[in-house]
Amino acid sequence: MLEILKHRTYRHLFFAQVVALLGTGLATVALSLLAFDLAGGEAGQVLGTAMAIKMVAYVLIAPLASALAQNVPRRVLLVSLDLVRAATALALPFVTEIWEVYVVIAVLQSASAAFTPTFQSTIPDTLPDEDDYTKALSLSRLAYDLENLISPALAALILFFSSWQALFSGTVIGFITSALLVVSVALPSGARSANCRGVYDRTRAGFRIFAATPRLRGLMALNLVVSLAGAMVIVNTVVLVQGQFGLTDQHTAMAFAAFGGGSMLAALVLPALLKRWQDRRVMLNGGVILVFGLVLAVPATSLGWLMPVWALLGVGFSTVQTPIGRVLIRSSHAEDRLALFAAQFSLSHAGWLFAYPVAGWLGSIAGMSATLLVLAGFSVAGLLLAAKLWPSDDPVERLHSHENLPGDHPHVAESANSGGRHTHIYVIDSLHPRWPG
């Protein structure tokens, strides 16, 4: 896996991701402590609302940003957004009111909504070989897991010597370092769409592909399962550890680290597993693990019980999340890639937009046990829907007819001499079909 770091451009991008995630992880811990400091036992409500604002920014900004990004060089865009995020993070230590938390989070996450899909769509253009890209996905997942593991540990260390306000300094350093690493390499420009000329067309292109491709419709349901389990961990860990168990900031960091450790373990195993099993099988099994993890957390009354359950949820989280890039690449052509990654980013965070308020507000009103059972119930429904929508017989190429498409559809235009029936990449409404052979 580590041999792909010999690729200079990818190496710089990977370490840019690592340091930015490390800073973001410190901000996540600090935000939890800030919410507890401002709202006490109602911290779950504050965090739930703050994360809902974050998701609104992700859902609305990502598709529009991907359309506009085609007119801006990738490196310029990524560096600019890193600097915006660093400047915004500087304001967080000075927040004294709950509404100020919401405003700063909205600005910070709008920049992240433009940054992340652009960054993600750059990697397959940098590493066109599928095996290399699969390793990069697992390495990327490890980067997220290192954030979940190292950031809380680093946060706990900082908290021994300083207040939680100092954690935001790490966020600023992370974003600035990320910008320096990105600016140090030349990035591939990526293919441009010839048919999506207007911003409106480019904005909706990824959603059209999602709506028309069965495996991507199944992926949308799996996104919901991931968000329900993840929201429980992010929103309610501090409530469980410090509110119910009566423990300290350091114990909260340990619980987050357990989740990250489980996710890291799964990411290390997945490259070999994905050579033996199809993406669908791997991801559905990950969803099953998430459901069991939520149920097992119901009787948790101590940190000793919670940490292994959080680790199990980390395993399921990584098992579903890691192969997503492979699914998107197999469901698109190069010209559609940025639009599809942006659509995935937007649609997946629509699930988080639902999950965060449910986890936060229901936890405050009904208690943790009821919240876990409700989230598990929704997760079961999402898992069953994913299995139904994503067919087990899922070839990359499939024979289909164009008889019902309008006359000006690009598939019809490019297949006029082929008799109307063709086998090509299974993206029913991709705007740029490529016929094999």
C-alpha cells in the first residue's frame, strides 16, 4: 500500500490530506468541549444543530462549487479554500455565544464543501491504475482513521497543559500546511465536459447519473446507514462519557480514539478483501456491522463497554466508506467525475443532515437508549433498501436499449450506426458514453 507514496504528486496530496484532517480532528474535539462549556447538559442539542448547519452547507454548496470549479485551476482553488478555512478557524477560540458557533461553522464548512469533492476527484486522475487507486482509497481511509485516533490523543495531551481553546491553533496550522503541500505540485487538469456548458447543467449532471444507475441508488441508501451510526458517535460521545458516566475530557478523547482504531483496522484489511469480494458484498456487510454496533451500545453504562462498541462501529464505518471511490469511478467517465464526486458528497451529507439532529435532539429528549434503538431501526431500513436497489448481478458493462431516449440525447447521437442496442459502461444517463472496441 505504501509504495504508491513514491508517486510525488500523490504523496504531497496525501500528506496535505493528513495534516488538514489532523487539524480538523482537533477542531472536532474542541467543538465538543466548547459546546459543553456553553450549554452543559444540552451540548448534544448544540452539536446536533451545528452539524446540521454543516450538512446544509455541504448539500447546497458542493454541487454548485463543482460546476464552477471547471473554470478554475484545481491547485488555485484548493489552496484558496485551505486559506479560507484557516482564517475562519482563527475565529473559533473567541466564540462566546451559541449563535456565533453556528455562524462560524457555516462559513468554515462552506469552504470545505467546495474543497473536498475537488480534492477527491483529483486522486483518480493522479493515479489512473485501478489497483493503485484502490490502495490510495485505503490509504485515504487510514488518513481519516489516523485523525480519529491521533487527534483525540493529541487533544488529550494538549489539554494536560492548556485549555481547549488552544486546540484550534492546530486546526489553523493544519490548513496552512495543507495549502503549502498542494501548491508544491502540479495537479492534473482533468477532463472537461463538452456537453455540460452551463453552470446549471454541470450542477445537475452528477445527480442525473446517480438517479439512473442502480448501484448508485443503492449507495445512497448505504450513505444513510453510515450517517446514522456516525452521527451517534460524533454528537453523543461527549454526552455519554461526561454527562452519563461522569468522566473527563481525556476519557471523551479515548472514546473517539477507539472509533478511529476500529476504522483503521478495517482500512488495513480492505485492499486484500476487495480483491476477493465485490464492492457490494463488502459494503453491505459493513452496514450489518453498523447496525449491530448501535444495538450493542444500548446497554452501555461504562467506558469499558463503550470503547469496544465504538471500535466495532469504526470497523463498519470504514468498511462501507472505503470502496465508495471505486464505485463512483466505475459508474462514470472522466468528464463526469467531478460532478459525480460532488453529487456523492452532497447526497451523502443529506443523510448526515437528517442524522445529526435526530441523534442530538432525540438524545436530549428521549435518552441514549431510545436514541440508539431508533437509529438502529432506521439503519436496518436503509440496509434493506440498499440490498434491493443495488442488484447482486452488477456488471460494469450492460446491454441496454436507447429506444425511449429523446432524439438529441448523446447516446442516440453516438450510436446512430449501431442498431440502437449497445454494451457500454453501466451509467445509464452518463453524458459521455464510450463504446468498447
